[in-house]
Amino acid sequence: MCGIVGCILNNKKAAPVLLGCVKRLEYRGYDSVGIATPTHKIQIKKDQGKIVDVDKNLKLADLPGTMGIAHVRWATHGLPTKENAHPHTDCENKIAVVHNGIIENYKTLKEQLEDEGHVFKSETDTEVIPHLIEKYMDAGEDLENATRHALTDLKGSYAIAVMSKNEPDKIIGARKESPLIVGKNENEYFVASDVPAILEYTNKIIYLNDYEMAILGENGVLIKDIDGNLIEREIEVIEWTPDMAEKGGYDHFMIKEIHEQPEAVKNTLLEASEIKKVVQKLPGFSRICFVACGTSYHASLTGKYLFESRLGIPTDVVLASEFGYSSRTLNEETLVILITQSGETADTLKALRIANKKAKTLAIVNVLGSTATRESDYVIYTRAGPEIGVAATKTYVSQLTCIYLLLIYLSGRHELLDILQKIPDHMVSALEKENKIRDIAKKYKNTPDFFFIGRGFSYPTAMEGALKLKEITYIHGEGYPAGELKHGPLALLDEGVPVVAVAPPGKSHDKTFGNVEEVKARGAQVIALGSRSDEILKSEAHEMIEFEDEIDEMFSPIPYIIPLQLLAYHISVEKGIDPDKPKNLAKCVTVE
Ligand code: M6R
């Protein structure tokens, strides 16, 4: 899980541009960074550490030349060290490669290459690539053909950018199961892991498919398949502005993205007619199976409650990493709905490929042109815009909005649209509670454990609140169906443990209230989320976050998640953690 970028510029130094691009890719990996530019020789500056620190020491932008490649790393093979940082080179330092993905057969290839006399400098899987290219160039092939030849030796996943001092006007990009896009301006060419990385320089994008190569150089951009055949590919103009990919005045991407949520939901609502068209095209089905990971799984869980209670369609929710163990029950009567912000999550893509063999698949995706969008039978875009913070926030509420829209068009209950249109206003009101939530965060920042409870529609909200807390504050948070507490977890409740109770008005309210009393009797500190007029809840809770009375439990998952995101964010900041880059996590998980 890494970020790669490459560029060929017109009379302009490449290194400062590459540095800007990798800064925008830092959410894909942040344990090492490196840049290479070719002049009379390949010059590389790289090291382990955050970009800002490595740049301070090495002055990355000082590298000469008008083209180059760059990388941010999130280690999978080999510790985060200078030697393992990309770019990697061949024996003679004439070829440099940056790579995202995993080369599964690298050990065998490395042994073979070492037997042939190649000397390796790192522990990475990536390093076999420049050595393979070297081998084929030494045998007389040019950079393009040697790269193509090397790719046929690889098993696993890759997005790569390659350059050589022997052909110092060319960058080769290629992909298989890891994202890679090409950007184009007049006489300036880019390859990158994603669009925000290069948006400052161009919004004209070509999406590469698996087993395709991009040859950037004197002939402009050529897209070819792995056999060398030219491919015609349309250039897409991306409407995201560079500002949308920047922090926009906030301290962190996460808080910016939390505040963008009402807008994100409005943008998703603009997709209503597209979603309607997708629904009209869907084949008949008698069963739904949601598949997703993490936050997208919690959106799916809400989908289950919605579709079963309001559509009467049996609906399963399966974690993508578990899907391969339970897919036997799929058939042509099943609609498999995959939810994935990135469209590149390895577990979800694997599940998608299994599902495609047995059922119709519909992907709900944020990243345009991502693998999931290209491999599913039907696609719905969340249109939340780029999400940089590792913790998913605005994409979650956009995913939920897509699910409501799906429900509306599948059920024909168009009157629900009016309620949905009002949700962004309720979200704005929820965001106005930020000061109060900051105070709560200060009070509980040192607590070792948190519980989040809810029933029905509020159970996924509780789960998502707990996930947000865990990933960015490193506090242990349990999300539980409120009724399940008494079957075990109640034993963990000690005096003073905060319990966040999600208790909107509706069918589940009274029972959840009973659980609030249950935990309070055991000394818990109750932080309740409920309706403004819910006096009885207010009287029991130590802290109460109030919402408009008209938000009932069916539509509560969108506005009610906001205080929980804010709580996690402010505890993270209070603890001095960078919420955008929690330890051990990355935005896009491209390994199983
Ligand atoms: O891109 P995806 O939606 O497929 O990602 C799934 C999870 O990896 C993701 O939601 C993860 O749990 C987030 N860090 C949660 O904030």
C-alpha cells in the first residue's frame, strides 16, 4: 500500500512537482519517501520517515532534471528503512522503479536473479522489477519491451512507474490489481496512484486497466496492452478542484471532511436520477447480500436493517474478508452489493470476483475509475469527493445516502425523498454541537475503555462510533447491540466507564433506554444521543447530545454519526495523535 507518481515536464524542474504530488499521496503510506530523476545518471534521494522530515534532511526538491518518479511507502516487505525505500534500482543504477502492490513470487525471482549475478540492496519484493528489466535490456530490449517482458514474470499485484538513464525521456507506467492513472497537459505527462496527487497540474485523466501500460515520452502518452497493441482510451475531465484535495483551512483532513458531510450528502442526492436508472436496469432478485469492510461494512449493516424492514427482502451482510467462506449460497436470484470507498480494497475485490461468477453485482464506490467500478455489473457513485483522512467520514454518510436512494427506487416510496432532502440541514445542526463534544472529549480523553450501544438502525451507528474511536484515539471501544450487553460485556463495566447510548425516537427507543438504566446502575457514565424532547433520557444521561425531534430512527444513522466522529476526532487531537494518519493503518488496504 504505497503511492506512486511520475512526471515529464516541459522546461520545468520535476523534483519540486513530484514532492508536491507525493505530499498529496501521503495518506497511502507515510513510512518512507523517495524521488529519482535521470540526467546523465539516475539520481535518487530517499529515506525512511515522514515526507516533511526526509525533505528537511535531504532537500528532495533539489534534484535536477525535468522528469522523474517518486514514491511514498507503507511497508509490506522489509522494514521501513532507507534501503527499503523506493525508488529501487538495478545493479548498475541505470533503471529506477517505484511500485505499489505485492510481488508474490519475488523470492523465487530474486534467487534466480542472484544466481545470474544480480546484486540486491534491499529486502523488498519490488527490487526484482528493476533487475528483471536490467536483464532484458542487457539482452538487447528497449525500456518498453524489457518492462513488458519483466511484467510477464511477475505474480501478484503492481502499479509501477519505471525510467532508465539509457532512455531519459521516457516513463513507463503499468498496472495489475493496483490503481494507476495517467494525467495529461499540453506537453506535460503524469502517472499517479490517484487523481488528487496530480490535480494541481492537470484534470485530464486516463484510467489504466489491469495489464495495461502507459508510455509517456516524446510521442505523448501511448496506452498499450501487455502484448504491445495500442489501445484507444478516452481522456476524462475530472471536476474536482485542487482545493477539494487540500485541507481548506482546517487542522486536519478528517475534521475538514467531517464538516463537508452535509455537502457530500447533497452531492450524493444529485445522483438520485442515476441511481434510479441503475435500479431500472437491475435484473429481478429475491435476496440481497451486502459485502464490505470497516466503515463500509457498517453502512452495509444499516442497509440490511433498511431493506429487510422496509422492503421485506432477505438481506445478508458479509465482511469481505469472510466472503470466500460463505459464498456457496449465492445464486442468480441474489444481488450482491459491494460497498467500498476506494474501490480498491483487496478483500472486497476478491469477494467481487467470487460473486461475479454466481450472481449480479452492484458496487457503491467513491473513487471514479477504480477497479470495483470496472469489474461490477452495475455501479453507483457516492460522489463524496476525495477523502484523504484515513478514518472514513463523509464517504460513510454518502454511502448511507446511496442506500436510502436505492431503497426509495426499489420500493417506489418516493415520499421518503422529501425526508432525505432535509437530512443535510439536520447534519448542519449536529455539527453545531462541536464545542460541547470538544468538552466531552477533554473530560474522557484518558479513559481506557468506551462502550457504544444502540438497537436496530442505531446498532451500526454504535459500531461505527466505536471504530472511529479505536482507529484514531487508540482507546479500546466496543460497539454493541444494546440488548447484547447483558450476555457478557456487562461484566466489563466498571465505575466511570463511558457508555455512549444511541437512542433516537422509534421502535428501539424504550428498550435502549432500559439499557441506559442498566449501565448507569453499574456506575457507567452515560453519554446519550437522542431527541431534544426526550426529557427522560436527558434526566438519566450524564451528557446529552440533542437532535431535532423529527429525526426518527430510520433516518438517524446519518446525522447521529456526526457527534461520534467529532468525539473521536477531538479525543485524538487532545491526545496529540494525528487523526489523519493513525498508526498501523492506511487509507486504502490493497492487501488481503
Ligand atoms: O475503501 P473501502 O471502503 O473498501 O475501505 C474499507 C475499510 O478499509 C475502511 O472503511 C476502514 O475501515 C476505514 N479506515 C474506516 O475509517
